[in-house]
Amino acid sequence: MEKKKRGQFPRRGLIIGLITLGLATILFLTFGLGNKLPWQNASLDPTTAPRLTPSVDLVNPNPRSVIPPTATLQPGNEPGRLLLLADKMLVNGQFNEAVSQYSSILAGYPNSPEAAAARFGLARAEAGRNRAKEAALAYQQFLSDYPKDERRRLAIFGLADAQMSLGQYEAAIASYQKYQQEFKEQAKSIAGYLQFSIGAAYMEAGKSSEALDSYNQVANLKDGGSALLQANALERIGDYYVAQNRPLEAIPAYNRILSFAKVNSYRAEIAFKIASAYDKAGQTEQTGPAYQAVIDQYFGTSAANRTLQILIDANNPAIDDYLRGYNAYRKAQYNDAVNILDKFIGRPGPGQPVPPLPTNVSAEKVARAWLWEAISIESLEIPERAIKEYREIINRLPKTAAAEEANWRLAELLREQNNLNEATSEYANLVSRYPNSRYAEDSLFNQFQLVLQKDGPEQADKLARTLFDNYGRGYDALFKLAQGYEASGRPELIRPLYQKLASRNAANYFSVRAAEIMAGIAPLPPVASKAETHLPVYDPQRLATDFEPQKKELEGWLIGWVSKTTSTNSTPQPAYTLDSATKTVRDDPGLSRFGELTLLGRSGQAQREAMELVGRYTGKPYELYYLALTFSQQRQYYYSIQAASDLFALFQKQSPNVGLLSAPELLQRLIYPLYYLDLVQEQTRRYNIDPLLMLSLVKQESAFNPNAQSGADAMGLTQVIPSTGKGIATSLGKRDFQNQDLFRPYTAIEFGTYYLGQQIKNFEGDPYAALAAYNSGAGNLGEWLKANPPERNFDQFVDGITFPETRLYVKIIYTSYYLYRQIYRD
């Protein structure tokens, strides 16, 4: 399955990390209600989700069993047993099975205490399988039969969503307003989202005036929703006026977005809309400057590139050779780029020396144009001339950012040309010239590798230790240094290096390998977990029993190091305690919105609120602790992991040499959780796969976000691409498979486990070759296995994976698997 991942965590070491897309980036790139209806997000089921409570003490004590019972089971309570099973099916996305189960309760036990929950669950399950008509009927029946049930408001809201899907917009508005009128407190907490839904219904019903009024209310609310919701409402207002050929009326709405939007790429899109609105209105005096502003302020963004092409096509006189050359360069028209950029930097002819540089243009601009030309020359496969151009940029414009990149490209090109001595020298020059450059770490690492290769470990030793003391890639360098000493017959120098690696950070692949090597543990085949060795994984009651003492341990540890930190702060601060921080988060309107949206099944919108909550409390340990537990309780697993990982990262800033396995056990389990373990165990039993290995895969693929979707359209918990999903469905005999099924936890784990199992079988039981195939496709494995058989030297096999993404993927899951086995062992 060749794919790029979305919604995953990058490295802290190699594992502990947070969202690949930064919070700020996501904030204004994912507006709107999304493509999926609320009930299609099965990971957050309001039928059974526990309510947010004012105390962390009431957080669900069992991180595996997140489905609170809707009935107290007594011996012989058959409807209660059936209801628990149906609720579990609903949460896992087994909607057809849930419908059947709920229906059997209603048919066989119509007067039982469980009948109300079954009727409500039936409505949710029908909605989950996109049967809006049946869902609406079930909600209406529930409201008629159980007018005083505590789930009434959820049913009214669910009915409104179903009516929207059916095109019954007037009825949907009435239902949304009924929720608003009957449940004022809850409606107030999500006023923006509610009013946005009403506005969308009005617009679909053709009542544009009422829709615009609703969107304006959303935009003007202070605490009714996230900032992105307000921007979405304003954008809809602007887009409406443009569509109605009233573009000048759109501009104030777009300008309001620019007053608070922070992400450059999104701001560029809105600025482009403003320029386009002026253009559509025929306001020529404003159009040119507005388009030019997009290029000047947001250069390099997609919107700026579109703007540039528009102005070039219109022969706009404001477009100079700098911009024309850049346009040719970005479109890979390298011959044109060289010719145009030659003119800009003043070169008298092709290949001629560049005369004294123009003084009326900034050095950065000249250097950037010259760099584009040099890259174009390299792309035209004229390496000798490219090397010369890179050197000239460095020598003549040494203080520019383009010179840093030119130095990096020069060193890389020299290495590619097998000119290793000069490449080594240029890597060293870059580190010396630009010690704070974004290329410095990789340059130092590449310098180390070349010295190790050419001159041996003794000469590379100092470089490796410098890397280890200052950069994340130092783990890799120290490990390679140890291997170099081993190859050169210096065994007395090896163990101290492995000890140094193993003691620093257990959440790093090279630390793990060092620990295993010292312990004599072979990476292949792995020792699978089982009840005898990892009882907490196989005994649900054990996790529940452990929770309270682990929680007390974590809070004591947290209070200890936070108190120590605040006591050293010389600036007087208000008392910062766990209780005060908890109250701050409890009183945050965003938490109320998150809780209500979760119960209503609006998981996409709840995720946005969760994202903003984590961002709002970045750097605040007590608040992150509370959020980690709360999000775990509410099945926002992705953000629970993020908050817990953020918390540990704060601790590591103070104690960088303390690894995760030295932290309190509950924190370890929040970062490496057992979510969906019941599904994982059910499927892994079929293919004799260790459930902890599969959990490691799920954590890397989606961080337990069932709605994760990559740019390559990989979907769900196990990031299966639709074409692969269809093939798996055929193999499993699932004739009614639809791509959207991959967002259902049950299907995602079933298909992902099947696919991994097939790869393990194809590669004769080697799980790591199978993981590489899972990420990159099986076609590349033959070459990698032949060049470096893992049974001969596992580390060389991993290092020999030529796809950087796949190489890192195997390392991350290898490390996660190790940590899972350490964290949950008896």
C-alpha cells in the first residue's frame, strides 16, 4: 500500500511526537462540516459515551473498555446482554449487525428497560449505514415512545441531521430550533455549530437571507465555536455573494477572515478570493494591486502561484524576469528558467560569468533567483556547471538564505558525483558557516558518515559524539560508530557506546537496538506477547484494577516536578496547582462544546475543539494531564495521545536523559494505549499475529483516529487505500464493501490485519519485511532482502531500505512494538 500518512506523529527520538501537520496548519485548512455525516464517525458514539464530569476522578478507569454498560447485567438478563453486544457493534462500526441486534431486542423484549436504549441505538445504527429515512423514522418513534428519556435532545438533533440528508430542510430547521428551545444550556454551549447547521439548511431551502443571517450570527459569536467555524461562516457569506454576481459585497467577509486567520497558505487563498472578487466586479484599479499583494505577501503558496500564472497570461507589466523565471522553474521548464533568470541576474550570455550584481535589488532576491537557475542547471544534468554556480552563490552572497541551501546542494551533488573528499569538506563548511541552518544537523551527520566510510571509526568518533550531544540524529551516529568499531575489531569500545544509547531514551529505535544487543536479544523472530508474559493485555479487569493506583502515582510525580519547576521561577506567579488547572480547563467553553458535540455524534467538530484545546494549553502540564484523561474517556484517542505526549515532552525538557519507561506507568499507557484491543485480538487470532504488533501498526498509521485520511487517500485506523480495500473485500467475501467502510473501526482493523497477515505469510513469517511491504508495496522487498538478508544482519536490512519513509516506518513500529511489550508486561 503505497501511501503518504496523514494524522500521525513524527519523532521525539523516533516515536514520541505529535501531529505531522501543526495545530496552526490544521486550524484553517479543514473548514466546514466535512464530507462525512456526523453519524458516519463511529468512533464517537453518543449512544453510550460517558458525559464529561467535573472531576478527573470520574474518568473511565479502563482505557480499553470505553463502552459503559447501558444496563446492569444480572443473571438471566438476556436483553441487557444483547444490548451490551449491540452497543459494542455500534461503536465498532458494525452497523448492519447492530441494526439486527437492536431489532431483536425490540421484537423480543418490547417492554424491557433496555427497549428505549435499543430504539435509540437502532436510529444511530441506521444513520451509520447511511439509511437516513430509516434513521429518521427510528428517531421519531423513540421521541414518541419515550418523551421523557434523557437521550431526547440527542434524538432531536439526530433527527435534524437525518432530515438534512433527506432534503427535508424546513423540517430540519424546525428540529434544530426545537433542540435550541428545549435545551437552552446545551444549545448555548454549541451555539455557533447549531446556528451554522441552521444556516446551511436555510441555504439549501433557498432562503438565502435567513442563511446569511445565521452565518453572520456564527461569525459574531464570542464563545459559540472554534475560530475555524467563524472563518467557515464568513467564507460562505463571501462565496454566496460571489456566486450571486455581487462580488464587492463578498470582500468585507473575506477581509474579516484575514483579521484573525494565521496560517499563511489559508490567508493566501482568502487574499486570492479578494483579488478575484475585484476582478469579477471590473474594479481594475483594485484588481492589479490585489493580485500583486497575493504574490508579494504569500510568495510560493499555491494561491500565489495561480495568481502569478494569471498575471503572466494577461501580460501584466508588473511581472518581471524574477517572477517569470520562478514560474518557469516551478513548472520544471528548466531551459526557459535558465534563460530568463540569466537576464535577471545580469549574465551577458549562456555560461558567461555573472557581472557585479545589481544594487537596486536585495541580495536575498538575487541569491534566490541565482539558486533557482543553479538548480535548473543541475536538473538539466549539467553537474559541473551546477557545482560552479553553487560555489559562486556561496562566495558572492554568503549571508543569504539561498547561500545556505546552495552549500547544502553543493555538498549533496559532490557526494552524488562520488567526489567524497570535497563533499566531506563542504558538509563541514556548511556547519561552520551556518551553524543555525536547518541543514546543519544533516550536514554534520553526512560528514560523519563519509569520515566513517573513508577514514574509520577513530576519526569519526568526535563527530558522532557531537551529534549525540546536540542533535536527534546522534542516536543513529553513535549506533553506526559502534558498528564501525565492531567491524574494525575494537570490541572494548562497543559496549560503552551501546550503554550510552540505551540509557538515554528508550523511545528511540537505536536505543532499543542497543538494549537488545547488550541483552543478547535477536530481533528476528520477535517473542510474541501472551497471557503468561503480558497479563494486562489479556485481562481487562487487570487494567481497571490498576487504574486508580496508577493515577495517584502519576499525579504525585506530576505535582513533584511541576512544583520544583515553579519554585525556581523568580517572577511571582499565581498559585499553579492541579486543582486550579483542572478548574481552568473545566471552565473553558471549548471543553463544553467538545463534550456536547461528542454526545451529539459530531465527532469531526469535536475533534476541532479538541485540537484547539490542546493548542491552547501547550506548555501547561496539569492542563495537558487533564485533557489526556478526558479525551481518552470521550474516545478522542488521537488527541489523548497528543496531550499525553506533549506532557512527557515538557518533562523531558527538564530531564532529557530520562526515557519514557522511567515515567509513571499510566503516562506510558496513555501514550501507548490499547484502544480497540478487543477488535485487534479478534482479528490477530485468525492470522497468528501478536496483538501488540498490530497495535503498534495502528498507532503509527492513524494514532487511533478512525477518520484518518492521507493525501494518497489511505483511510481509517490501518490506512488501507480503497483499491487495496476492494481486493481484500473480495478475498474475504464481502460483496457490499464501500470505500467509506474503511472509516469503520471493525472493517479497518479486519482489513489491515488481513493484509499484514498476508504479507507475513508471503515473507515466510518475517514481520518486519511484512511491515515494509505494508508501507511501500511488496514489489521492492525482493531487492532489499537480497541485498541485506535480515536473518544475517537485521540492522543492515533496515538501513538498506532505500525508501526513507519506509525505512523510518519500520523503525518506528519496531520501537513501538518493543515499548508495548515493555509497558504491558506482567
